[in-house]
Amino acid sequence: MTVQASSGNGNSSAGNTSMTLHIPVQFAVNVIIKGMDSSTQYVNFSEKATAAQVIKHSYKVANLAGKALPLNVTFLFPVESGPNFVWLVDSVNSSEKDLVNCSWMLADKTALRNRKQYCSNVGCKVCHCHISSLNKLSAIYFDFSGPAEFRGDLKAKALSFKEEIIKVDYYSSAFISYNTRLYVQIGSIKQEDGSYSEFHNARIKTEAEFMKHPNMVAMITLSCCGGILLFFIFAVIMYKLGCFKSKYKEMMVGEKEGSTEEGERTSEPLCDKEEKKEEKEE
């Protein structure tokens, strides 16, 4: 808006006679991004099943009301999560390929500035997607997939006697942005990450588990050795208490002593017997 003042006197050209003011005009929009329930929620691995498994994360970007607008969407995928869990995201598919252009890059935490908390210490794989125009009441879907696995030596210890489970929560993150000078989110409130709506970012979690089985060979071997050792200990204790002494031997000794006494009585001389008889008669 420009305002210009003029008068009929001859000195009208002196000083500022015009002023221009600019009033910014913004279009109200209502765009959101969210994770889909069709994403992979859980995967499990074990020492007997270490092969990589395919994980999928799906996001939806929608324009719920207002004017059509161009958008930028940034997806972050940690290179590594937890103890040696890696997801090799290698592909992205969008439902509107004619409207979407995506590119990949590898970034460390320092390059991500206020979003470095969404990445691991190793860094993130970043996918930048530009939507040329997202029409009113329309949506575009993004599907990311790739093999995931546990790396490194995760075998159970040689003397492990119980089952052990390693749990990892893997998160991918997504953020949308647009020209905030030209468009304004309906009911917008500025968030900590600089966006103007809690619906301008989303995360998807996949739970991964690695199961370590106990060493059954060592468990059986030690159990047998322990059983044999206890058997010998009880045997020694019972022997000390006399539980293994034979009564048959004592019976044989007793019978032998009895037969000896009877033999001595029968072997007395005949004269001695007669003398004892006469003494009894007297």
C-alpha cells in the first residue's frame, strides 16, 4: 500500500510526500505427517536364526484443509541402534512418484543441529524428499524397507546356564517443512524443534530381540559330574556310619564258635565222665 501526498503550492516537491507499507499475506493450511500401523512392529533373532530380516516403515503426509502447497519431508534413520543392531535402509517408494523427488545422504550428528538427538553416535542416513504440490484433501505415502540384523559376537558364554534376551528399540523419524512466510498452520504453536505443529513430525518404533540360548552341553556335563560327586560323598558317609557292614560274616563267626564249644564237650575222655557220674551218686 502506497500513500502519496501533494498540494497546490509551489514548494510541494520538498520533503517526503509518499510512503509505502507492506502487509504480509499468508495462506492457512493444515498439513500433517504420521506413522502407519502397517510398519514392522517387532522382529526377533536367535543364535539359531541370525539371518537378516526385512523391516518396513510407512509414513503418511496429508493436506487436510486449506490451499495446495509444496512441501519438504526429511526422514532420519540411525546407522546403528543399541548393541550392534543395524537396519540397512536402501529403498523408498512413494504413492505419487510424479510429485515426489527424493535423495539420500549420510550425515553425522553435528550436521543435523537441533535434530541430532534422533541419531546414533555413528550418524544417520537421511532421505530428503520434495513434494512439488500437495493438493487439498490429498495424501502421499512413503514406504521404506531394507534388511535388518544384529552384528558382532552375540553368542552365549561357554558356561551360560540361563536364557538371555537382548532388546533394542529402533526409531525412525520424519519432519515436514514449508515456506512459513507464505503458509501458516491452522492453530499453530511453535515446538522445541522449530516446527509449528506437533503433527509436523512423527516417529516409528520397531522392537528387535536377540535370544541367547543356554549352553546345554555344559549344563548336562556339569549336572552329571555334580550328581556323581554327591553319590560318592553320600557313599562315604554311609560307610563311616557302618551301613555297608555284612551281618552274614558275624553270623558265620558265631556259628563257628558255638560248634567249637560243643566239640570240646563231646571230646571229653570216658573215664572222666564215669568219675563225674560216681561223684553225683555219692
